[in-house]
Amino acid sequence: MAGLAVNVDHIATIREARKADYPDPVTAAMLAELAGADGIVVHLREDRRHIQDRDVRILRKVVQTKLILEMACTSEMVGIALDVKPDLVTLVPESREEVTTEGGLDLIIHNRSIGETIAALQNSGIPVSVFIDPESEQIRLAHKINANMIEIHTGVFCDAISQTAKTQAFNKIVDAAKLAHKLRLGVNAGHGICYNTIKAFKGLWEIDEFSIGHSIISRAVMSGMEKAVREMVSLIKELNKE
Ligand code: PXP
């Protein structure tokens, strides 16, 4: 059965919108684990727009399932990973201008530098996944440069509007998952998966784990909204009591 790794970046996005102390992604991670998550994911970005170094270090101490660190292939991030020792590093492309990770790593162009990063992390006992588009050449290269796992970028499928585009994109995911599994790579999948698009993955048993953030955090905000307002209304009512 596939697992679920919950990405708590956007709890930190809400916190950083006010540069406040709350909501804390560490607390959210604990609640996610209580609810049955198989892992916690954070993306420590170069610009620190959401997750901060402090979050990663505290999570390392308190996460009981597994801590997955998403990061760009830079010497700063490699240094942090070697120090923090997450249970898995997922290497992702990163650009400052993007709203979120926009596509997979291009292993055709960057196979040498990514291969060196994989080796450096693995030498310290940290397994490495590479976030790539569902393309056979990328998967074969991931295998060649010794990645432990791939994470298939599901964004094109999740964002597709027409049924034809959806079907085409999903077929690529299926082929990618099967090829990676055949090459004995672990197979994760993520980006843009919501309560609707997850249903398409029924029967695709080659996927080991889904990495999901935005839709879960969005649902958490909405399902908690009514309770949160009631609590504030009740505190305001208390103000008017003698
Ligand atoms: N996997 C990777 C590599 C990502 O960069 C992200 C977004 O941070 C996710 C999964 C989760 O995507 P979403 O927030 O759309 O569920």
C-alpha cells in the first residue's frame, strides 16, 4: 500500500506572511503524524520564503516517522543536509522567481553535478531521491547516477484541463512508474495532487509514497475555519459579560 508524506511548507507560508511565531510547521507535522502520515516533507528554499533552518532542525529531533528534506543541489544545502541527516533528501530544481517547483530536474544537462551530490549524501548514509518529469530518459539517467528513488512530477497531470491532456499525462506517469520499478528504483509521486486527482492512482501499485502539501493544508484551513471563528466569537461574548 502506498504511503503519504505530508508537506508542511505552507503552514510556514502562513507564519512568514506575518513573520510571526505561529502557525508552527512543527506542530502541524506532529498532528500529521498523529493522523497517520508516513513521513513529513519540508522544502528548505534558498530564499527561506517558508521553511526556516530552525524548523528543519527541530523537526529532525521530533519527527518519529521519517523526515524528507527537499532541497536544491547547492553546496549550502548539501552542508545543511549532511549536518541534519534527514531520512531522505529529494533533490529539486529551484529558481527564485517561481511560485512553486515548476518542473523536474533535467538530468540530461545536470547529471554530473547531481551525481556528485547524490554520492556525497549517500556517503554520509543519506538516501537520495530525484524529482523528475515522467520521461524514460530522465528515469534511466536517475538509475545511472545511482539515485535511490525518483519522485515523479505529477503537476502536468494534475493541472491538465482537457480530458485528452489528462489521459496523456497520466499515461506518462504510469509508464514512468513501471520503468522505475523495473530498474529497482523507489517510486514517489507528487506535486499538485488533490482530493480529486489522487483517485486516478488506484491500482498503480508501483508508487511507494505520495508527497502532498498544498491541498491538505488548504483543506485543513477550511475544515478548521468554523471552529476557529466559534472560539473567537465565544471569547468576544465573554468580554461583554459582567
Ligand atoms: N513534491 C515536490 C518535489 C515538491 O516540490 C512539492 C511542492 O513543494 C510537492 C511534492 C508537494 O506539492 P503540493 O504542495 O502541490 O502537494
